[in-house]
Amino acid sequence: MIQAGFESTDPFTETRLVVIEGAKETDGRGWVIEVHCPEEAPPMLPEHVHLTWTETFEILHGEARYVLGSKERFATTGDTIIMPAGIKQIHPWNGGTGEMVYRQMNDFGRSCPEAVHDVLGAFATINGMAREGKIGKKGFPKNPLQIVATLTTFTKHETFDAAIPISAQRIVSASFGRLAEMLGYQGVYPRYLK
């Protein structure tokens, strides 16, 4: 289980994620992470939507850009951003010079410790696979079945890519996701969580 103190770094952008509070500290209702974004680092994730989660971001240092409801916005040190469930979004990325740091607090609205492990574990897995050359330039696994396994991890917890219809993502997860699982593909591999 991912706990406070766990870290993962994207080898392409050098963006570093540090878990401040995991499922144990939040009773499984979400997480608190601190994200360190180097100058010119792009967003960690493409535009996406959480159907059931509320996310709050506090800009601890630097200048940030983010997208909420398809509108790009700006924030700076001391600002708080609330991203409600059901709204398309892109998490803050560095919009200035030097390092930008933010604290992200997720609230699932209910206890779901598995979501904390799965989603943060999927990020760590993608970072680990990137170090091994298994992730392409756009940040997705090179293997199509691994893409499906990763997608299935996110759809399981009501998180979807905003560029693809949600119904299509559910169908792919329900069909090809099972095939990927049967062939041994996972959205989270324990070896990347060490």
C-alpha cells in the first residue's frame, strides 16, 4: 500500500510527486501529495475528468497555469484552486521561471483506499516504465495492451480522458481490459512501488 513518504519522479520532465498523506491518514477518502514541477515541465496528465472526485490544489511556490472547464487560467504562490467532479481539467503546470510546487488534496467523497493505491500506483508504474524505455514521447505505454491495462485502472475509479467518449473508454476497459489482464498486463506493478 502506498504510504506517506512515497515518491515517484517522471524521468522525462523530472516532475516529482511526494505523498504527504495516503489512504491510512485520510481513512481512504483520498490523498495529499506535493508535486514539484521544474521550469518548462508540461502538465503531468492530459485533459481529463473525474466523475466523483473533488481536487484542491494549493500553489506553494511559483506560478502555475491550469485548465478548468476548457478555459486556461493562471495561479501564483498562495492561490487555491478547486476542481469539482464532472468538470474537464488539466492539473497545474509550471507557468513561470524556476520550480513551481503545489499541494494536491483529493476527496473521493467516500472511503476507497484501493483508489489511492491504484491511481498513485499507476503514476509510479508509468514513471518506472518510462525509465525502462517502455513509454512513448506522448507519455503513453508503447504496448497497446499496457495502454488498455492503465486505462482500465483509471476508469475503475471514475477517471477518464476528456478527449475520448466515456462510454468508449468503459467498453474498452470492460472488453480489452479483461484480455490484457488475462495476458498478465496490469495498471500497477509492485516492482515500481519500491
